[in-house]
Amino acid sequence: MNKQSSQPKAVENVEEKIKVKRQKAKAHYDKTAKPLPELVVGQEVRLAPLQKNKAWDSGICLSKFSDRSYLIIENKTVCRNRVFLKPKEQSESDTLEPHAGYSPIHS
């Protein structure tokens, strides 16, 4: 057996190769990524369940915790990443206001 072939070789430019690999991964991710709109304090939101196939919970945004996280109150106060929060859509009955000339008929 040759002594030179059994000796480990030092890999050169490791930091540069890692940097290039991360740049490629970021470029690939950024092709389809889009920024999410910020939530407003007091806004009703839906929280993604921690386990798949569970129902989404409702909550209210208390404050912005960091650039991507929010404090939400549901049954208790929780911190969630913006990716797992969706603004609660207002139902049609919430957005419709009674007609100006409408008055209920009482019998």
C-alpha cells in the first residue's frame, strides 16, 4: 500500500464553497418566495395547528414580537411566526351594513 494514498488530504477553499452553495440555495428559494404583509395589533387571525389534520384556531394579534413573530392571544398568549398566521377573513355578514332606508317591521 502506498503511504501517500493512505494519508488524508486537506480540502482547500471550504469557506468559499460553502458561501457559493448558500448563495445558490438562496437564489433558488427567492424565485418563488414573496413577502407577507404585516399584521395589525388587534387584528383577528387564524393560527395554523401544531399538528397536521387539526383545525385552525382563532386569535387576536397583541403585538409584533420580532421581524417575523407575533404575540397572539387565543386561550393563552402564544408567540407564532408570521408564516403560521393568516388574517381572518371577514364574513359577508360582517362587511355588509344595513341599507340606509331599512327599518325592520315589527308586528
